[in-house]
Amino acid sequence: MAVYYKLGLYLNKETAALVCDLSSRIGMPILETALRYADLKPMTLKSVRSIRTHLENMKEDRGDQAVLRIVRFMGYGEYLENAGIRDSKIYILKAIGAQTESPAELLDRIGGKESDPDCSFILSTIHASKGLEYDTVYLMDVADGLFPEEVPASMKYMQPEERRAFEEERRLFYVGMTRAKKRLFVFTTGAKSVLADELFGREKVRKR
């Protein structure tokens, strides 16, 4: 059901719930169950077949190709737009995925699973690194619009919702910084960064 809300299946909610329940009971993949047992309209039937084909073909994709397929061809980009969710971090997933041979490998990398013992570094999300420490930490993409994704127009006159969202990103930044025992590198990609400004005590932050 979580996937149903985000892909272009064009199933109504009641049908989706029934298909999920039937799929679980008979042990058949969900989309195959929908195609065999649900009374689908022609447009919905075409959409379900299309998503099933994409999922099958995705097995041969690199990680970045899988991300592109999901966003552009399987309806997730449309879902983000309709929900008013920015897609600014999609390119980060594609950049990481370009170094992976499959969607499963991409999931392993961003999920913070145990890395190859022969690899000289660990690629991880900040969430997955909570409770861990490393001699050296590199924080990537610390730039306004990426991390944090939303920057309030005024740091002094933030609305309550803006403040909650910004404080959560600030706490996450703190978690990332404090994973480092000896050295911390912060990469802003040359862009404006309110979090980096605060970290390094730049004057323009105090003037806001």
C-alpha cells in the first residue's frame, strides 16, 4: 500500500487494499494478482502492466538507471510534484547509484549495511550512522536547498512549522558532525550554506 500511493497504478484505494490482501493469502505477487483477479478498467490494466514490466526490467538496471526509471517512468516524479515535495535529493541518489551495479546494491549502500572490508571508506546516510564514530567524516552536499532542503526566508521570524523543520535538519547536521573523532570535512559544493555559516561562525549569519 505504501508503494501504491507513490506509483502511477491508477488503482482506487479499495481495489488496491483487496489486491494486497488476496496476494498475501494466495502467495502471488501483488501486480500479478491485480492482473488476474481484479476487474480493472482498460486504462488501469495498461498502467499495472506497465509498472510490472518496469519492475521486471529494473533487475538489469544500474542503481542510477533504476532511480531514473522510478522517477520518470513509474509515476514517482508526478507523485512528488502533486504532493509539493521537492526532488532536489534525487540527483544524489543517482550519483550514488551510478557507482552500483544493481538497485539492490544501491539499497545496501544507502541503508548503511556492512561495507566491503577491502573498501577504504564507508558510504552512509546520517540516520544510519547514529551511534557510530569514525576517525574521519566527510559531510557531502551541505548546501541550501539540499541540506537543509528548505531554508526559511528569515531566521528571526520563522513560522512554527518552518522552525520545526529547520531545527530537525540542524539536529541531523549535528549528528553527522559528531560522528567524527579526529577530522571533519564539510563540502558545500561552492553554494550558500546556512548550516556551514553557523558551524564556522560566519558574520552574515549573525546579521540576519
